[in-house]
Amino acid sequence: MILWFWYFVIYSFLGFLTEVAFARLTRNPKRDRKCRYFLPLCPVYGLGACAILLLPRQVDASPFLLFLLGGLTATAAE
């Protein structure tokens, strides 16, 4: 259970960093991108990543099916 917590925290933080980097590269106006009070985490990215990690191992056999289900899972989390 603690491993899933760390997956959630790490992917939430990486999602935050990716979103900030994309905003800087596209020169979007600066706005507060933090989703929590003082932590630089975006929970939707952590939830989506954990949901993708929970996909069954049988999906790994087909890269196209993994791509399709991963995209649908991330869309559902968003």
C-alpha cells in the first residue's frame, strides 16, 4: 500500500513539472499551477498513472491494446 502512495506522489510531481515546463515553453501567462495548498502536486496525474499501472498484465502482450487502454484510462482519470 505504501508503494502505491509513492507511485501517486512521484507521478503527481512529475506531472506538475511537465505541465510547468510545457507552459514555459509555449510562453503561457504565469498562473498558479499547484493543485494543493502548498505542495507542487497535481493529483489527477498521479491517479491516472496509478490506474494505468493497475491494467492487467495480459495487456502487455499487445502493445497496441496497451496504448489504447492506457489512453482510455488516462482520459477517464482526467
